[in-house]
Amino acid sequence: MKKLDKKSKSYETVLLEEMQSQFKAFGEGLGALSEQFEEFGKEQKVLVKKVDRLEIGQKVLFDKTGKVENRLDRVEDKLDKVEVKLGKVEDKVNKAEDDLGKVKNKLDTVAEDVVEIKHKLSQKVDLEDFQKLERKVLKLEKLVLSRAA
């Protein structure tokens, strides 16, 4: 290497000092970054724990959701059965209404017949009057037979 003069040496010295200063600042920056990375790592661990808890909570929710879905399916099945039974009950009620309609028609007919019978009976002679009339007819028959003899 060639020999440097004093001016060159002082320039080099200044450069070296400047570089040292920059390296020192760089080192301090790296130290600060390292501390920040450590803090970030701690925060990341906390976040990982929270995420783990969230995953567990989510699994519990999914399990409960599945159970609720199963219960809803069972309720739906039961409602379907109730609907079928209700349909059968409606059919029976409709049949009973039809039967009641038929019974009402028959009762109306019986009522009409009773009215007709009452009318016919009111036109007939009662038993006492019939017995008196019968005795008179017997007396007349005896009288007619005794005169004919």
C-alpha cells in the first residue's frame, strides 16, 4: 500500500469515526429492534393463546350447534308425526260430521212421521168411546138376531 499524507490520514480517520458512529447507531437500532421483536414475540404468544382459546370455544359452539340441529331434526320429525295424526283426526271429525248429518236426516224423517201419526191418531176414536160403541153394536146384533129368530 502506498503511504498516505496527513490530510489523507485525517480524512480516513474522519471516515472511520463516521463509520464507527454509524455502526454504533446501527447496533443500537438493532438492539432496539431486537427488544421490539422480543416484545412482539411475547405479544404473539399471548395472541396464540387467545386464538387457541377461540378455537376451543368454536369447537364447543360447533358441538352445541350440532346438538341443536339434532334436536331440531327430532322436533321436526315429531311435528311430522303430529301432522299425520292431525290429518287422521280431521278425517274422523269429517266422518263424524257426515254421520251426524245422516242421523239428523233420519231424526227429521222420524219427526215428520210422528207428526203424521199424531194427526192420524187425533182423527181416531179413543178407547172409551170405542168400547161404548162396541157394546152398542153387540146389543144391536143381539136385538137383530132375536127378532130374526
